[in-house]
Amino acid sequence: MIISEGFNSQDILEKIKSALNNLLNIDTREMGEALRISDVYAAIDNIEGVEHVELDSPKETIKASISELLVMGNINFRMSVKDNG
């Protein structure tokens, strides 16, 4: 992930975690509802200060069986600051 110069990486991380938690909110998701990779990209890319996102994992939509509810697990990020020079 590349963030814009002048943005605090910890603030960006907290906003990303919040956006992903909202995406997986158990009050708004249905049992068996898949998590589209495009929704993950959109949730992260819409955060001010995020210039570029590339996910190592997941690479595609995460499917769930009718009796499963997807929840947040561990999140790992690699970040760099965009060099405007």
C-alpha cells in the first residue's frame, strides 16, 4: 500500500481497520454472504491518504457456506509513503 506524503501511517491503519470491520459488521451481513474482493479494495482505496492498494491475500472473493458468517482475522500491511520528489 502506498500512502500520500504528509499522512500519518498509524492513522491510516486505524481507518483501514475500521473500514474493514464495517465491511464485516455482523449486524449487516447475512449468513453465507461472500466478501467480494472489490469491496475490500473499495473500502481501503476510499480512505483519504491511500494512493495505491495491492492485496497479497485474499486474491479473490471469499465465499462462505450458508451456515458461515465471515469475521475479521489478523491484518498485516506493508506500507510506503509516496515520494513526490
